Amino acid sequence: MRKLLFVLLLMLAFGVVVGCSSGEDEERPIIVMGTSADFPPFEFIADGGEGRHGQYSGLDVAIAVRIAEALGADLIIHDAAFEGLIMDLQGGSIDFIAAAMTIRPDRMESVNFSIPYFAAVQYMVVAMDNESITTAADLDGRYVAVQGGTTGYFFAMDETDADVLPFIRASEAFAALLGGRVDAVVIDSAVAQRFVNANPNDLRIIRDNYAFGDENYGIAVRFGEYDLLDTINEVIAAMQASGELAELYYYYTEGAGAPE
Ligand code: GLN
């Protein structure tokens, strides 16, 4: 019995060694996407756990899958706090950030961005029965929940006299609003729309086109990673030209059965 086990173990070991040395997979590089998967329709954990890549879904995930295909690489998704993603990139634990990240001059001091792939603006989300907030100036003196390190956070901190509560995850900011602990959430338009659509009786959107500037999302890489950046730009341009990006956005926002 022991002998049989020994032989089996030997075969297993041999099999593993053969498996490693003969497979073509050996040469396949790995590419790691950094994201914060709490930001539908751009990145989220799929209902039922069957997403576009593993359990992850969304527009950024779909773009990352195409980037990995273009590189002939296996994609790994690193799901972390949005606020730490640039440090994760600089530290080398991820290769690019695809996280609905707005191209901002301050961030361009730390990373290189791709061509823009999505236009956004900040929205305020309030409780349905809140009549007191109609413009961004009304946030003064209120409790405002945001996701830490985001453009919503910078706006609330720098442009208002609100009591700002930064959360690690966007979903936590909305939970605070639904729980009545804050007066408003300031967050990216498409994401605000998704959460309001999910809570149509409890939440509504307030826009203030005068207060909030236009934003564009880009994919970030480390300085000097020009080959990777070229590939990412080619993938984005191709997805824009073919209409795939617009089609995916429609699927992920309308929830019309995303093509996972
Ligand atoms: N677009 C916003 C920013 O870049 C929010 C991104 C996010 O929370 N994932 O700050």
C-alpha cells in the first residue's frame, strides 16, 4: 500500500515536471490589472460570481481582457482600494490601472495615461425626500460621503465647506446615504446613475453643471512603459472604432444581459 502511494506520488511529481516543461503556457506572460471593483458599470463583482473575467465584470474589465489578448498574456485582476492604486502601480504589484480613473494633472506627475476612453462628470446623490440640496453650494455644512482619493473627494474637500466622510469603497458611501447618516454622495455620473437605478424609490440625482467640470477616464501605466501604453491605446482606439466600447457600455448600464 505504502509502495503504491510512493509510486503514485512519484508519477504525480513526474507529471507536474513534464507538465511544466512541455506546455506552451510556460512562456505566457502575466499582466496584472489594478482596480477597485465597487464601481458599476466600470468594475464590479458579477451577480452569481460568473463575470467577464473570473468574478469580475464591467467596461474596464472588458478593456483589460482585450489588452491581455493583444499582449498574448494571462490577465490577473488585483482588487484594492482606489486610493492606493497609484502606489500599487509604482510599487510594481500591478501593471496598469483600469478603474474609471480620471486623467488629472496631479496624477500625471506619477503615472502615464492612455488616450481617454470615457467622459464623466460628478453628480450629487441625495435621499428622495431631500429638498434642501439643489446646487453644489448647498453641500456647505452638510455631511457628504465620498470615495477616498477620488475626484468627488477632492471636490468636496477643496470646493465646499461640507463635513466630508471618505470611504474606501463607493458602496460604503451609498450605504451611509441609504442609512441616513449623510446628506449626499458626490460621485461619477454613470456610477451615480447605476446606484439610483438600483434604489429608484429612495435616491435621486442632483446635477450642477456649473460646479463640476468635465472629466475623462484613462488607463494608467508606470512612467516609461511606452510599449504597454502603445498597446493599450491601440486596443482602446480599436474598441472605439468598432463600436464595441459603446455596445459594452450599453450592456453594462442597461443591464440587458451583458455578453460575459
Ligand atoms: N473618476 C474618479 C476618479 O478618478 C473616481 C474613480 C473611482 O472611484 N473608481 O477619482
